[in-house]
Amino acid sequence: MPLSIEPLTRAAIATNRFGFGARPGDLAAIVGDPRGWLLEQLRKPYQAPRELEGLASSREILATYLQLRQERAEEKKRAELGLAAATLVEPLRAALVPHYVAQADARTRIALTSPDAFRERLVHFWANHFAVSIDKPICLGTAGAFENEAIRPHVCGRFADLLLAVERHPAMITYLDNQRSVGSNSVLAQRASRRRQGTEALRLGLNENLAREILELHTLGVDGGYTQADVTSFAAVLTGWSIGGGEGRDRAAENGGGAPGAFVFREALHEPGGRTVLGRRYEEAGIGQGEAVLRDLAAHPATARHIATKLARHFVADDPPADLVDRLTRIYQAYEGDLGQVSSALVAWDGAWLRDARKYKQPHEFIYSTLRALSVLPHEPKVLLASFEALGQRHWSPGSPAGWPDRQADWDGADALMKRIEWSVALAGRVGDASPAIAAAETSLGPLASEHTRSALANADSGSQALALLLMSPEFQRR
């Protein structure tokens, strides 16, 4: 670590660049060994945060969703026949919103209070890398459960295990419609053909969404060397990766159906036979065929570089230093995708500890760091979540499988900046007198606060004005 950077500055860098900002007392607590504080978080065995207790699982949420959808379909049929509806089915969205609110509230509270803020930032990073979006109604209730079930336990483990957990999760399956993907020579397709069910046969077909996003976004990257033929072949491999329950052809698969809302491999939908992906032949092995492809993708050199580049961009700079990317790529390959080792190498790289903050905070990072610095934790979930809505970054709503962008140019437009100012002024008006800005600057930034900013705070006309100036200062807006 550069010897020219004093211990308190290193502590401020550790909490802001690698975490979600310092809380009162954090800098003093870690000043003796900021790097060791980060590394210790990577070594701890996983333990689910207590804030997740009592939240419904994705299986429970999807089972309810599928049941309500089935009841609504039956009511529609009764109405078409002129019969009175037997029940009043709650709208699907209304049934899912409470789960979303509870999960987003828990996520926010963990980010604001967790002593392991670096590990929590990694959870958010990987959840965005494997993005699902609540813009798709079925994901409204499951996006949070997906993060808790598939992401959290694996952020310091092997990438191959994380990848398998993600791609088998019902939220990813349904977000990318893989439960609708049917092999042209599958049992179900052959049965439809024999029965001459022309309309049904037209609806049966290969869906390439999951295969394409795995190759383009989750593993190799857009320039990772795959072809359209690889996408199509991989999509055939993934046919049958589905969820239990459902309706229509899901029930028609006649292979046990599976527990409603849980991952299930539907043999009757699977395209039989061997397939070639990226030049390697994978013989028929049911679900094992897809698992073998995923493990090979996790070990691919292009995946190592893609992951290294994204981590370096997220933690260090929009245009990540080539030597850091090379270093992380080598560590990924040497340790067979051990993400704990890769994250440790990131912390160990001296260039990540430069005083100059090069990353512009995304809205959620700005909100987290503000509330942590001020020790503000609203009790009402909807009040807490309203800030993310106001600044344009609702939980789990990037709008596409690519996730939220990670460069300043995507977040520093005039309208976005005005929203930050308005939010900062409104918050400062409520808590400015109770949370002195100079104390908040010492809590959150320490030596990173410039003399210009300190002078502006000291000469402000009011406590609320001083706090708003702190929040919008260049030092606080970057990490």
C-alpha cells in the first residue's frame, strides 16, 4: 500500500470505495488495518443476515403466483360462459408487491447497518451482473429472493457454483422465459405433431434468451468468441430447465410436474442428443449436459477476463487499468474462479488505494452513504424506499438483463444531478440541525474532505444548508 497515504485516509478509502460509506465510529474502528478489515470479510463463512428472517422464499412466492394465475384463468373461462365467478381473485401484482417491499426494505437495512459492507457491496455487484428486473411482473416478487438464495451464499466462493445457482434459479428461468423453451424433437413436440395440433405446435419452439444472456452477459462477454450457432446449440441444451407447477404445456409434460415454484428439469421438453458449444461436444446427459456446459464456461479464459474487467471497473475506474484487469484475470484462472481470491487481489492492488476518487456514485450508493453517515434509518419501509424511486434506481429494476450501467456518463446528466440536489436539500431540511455537517464530514470522509469543502460548511448560513453542501460536494459524490 502506498506509504504516502496516512492511516485515517486509508480507512476512509476502505469504507467509501469498497463499502457503502462510513458510519459514526467506523473510521476509528478500522484505522489500524483497513485492508485487513476488508480481507476478513471475505474469509468469514457465510451467514444470512438477520434482516432476511421471515421473508418468503422464491418457491413460496411463485407457487402463490401460479395458483392465482390459474384461478384468474378459470374465472375468465367462467365469465366467457356467462357463469358467475366463484371467487374474487386478488390481482397478481397486488399479491407480489408486499413481497417486493419486504425484500427491498431488508436489502436496504442490511446495506445501512451491516458491519461487513464490502461483502454487501459484492452482493449488489453480483446481483447486478446476473440482473433480473421487476419490470417483468413475475419477477416483482422473486427478484429479492433470487439475490438472497442464489447470490449471497456464493459471492466469496467459486464462480462456477454461483453460475449454477443463478441459472437454475426460478427467477432467472422465468425472467428469460426458459420454461417456455421446447426442443423440436422433444417428447412434447413429437406428441403435438402426432396429434396434428397445428396451433399448439406453432407455439412450441426453442427460446434462446437464457443461452444468449449466459454467453453475452454472465460468462464470456459480448466479445468472448461465441457464435450464433453456439447460442442455438446451447439453447437446445437448456431445454427442460423449468419450474414446477404452471399450466398448459408445463402440465402436459407428464414428468411429475415438480413442486410448484421450484426448479425442475422437464425431460419431456428437453431436446435429445449431443450438442457442440464453443467447439466442444457434449453428449446427451439430461440436466447434466447443461451443467457441464456451464462449468466449462466458468473456466473459460474469456470469462476470467470479462469478470476481471467488470470488477475493476466497478471498484476502481470507468476505464479500468489494464494491469489490474490482467492481474485479476490471472488470479481467477490460477485459483479456478475462486471469487474470494479475486476480490482479495483487488484489495491488495496498490492502485485501488489512491486518494483520487475516480468513481461517481450511482444513486443507490449515494443514498446508502448519506444515510450511513448521518445514522438515519427511517422506520417505514415505503419512506425508506421512496428515495431510490426519486433518484431513478429502484431496487432490481434495471430494465434489461444487462443490469444497471457502471460509468459516470450514465448517471451525471443534468436531470439526474438536479434530482440529487433536490433530494439532498429535502433531507438536509429534515435532519440538518440534528446532524451537524462538519461532524458528518469527519464521520464519512475524514481526511478526504477538502479544505474548500470544510470552509464552505463552516461558512454556511444554516445547518441544513451546510449538510446539503456536504452531500453535493465532489468528495461525497465520488468514492
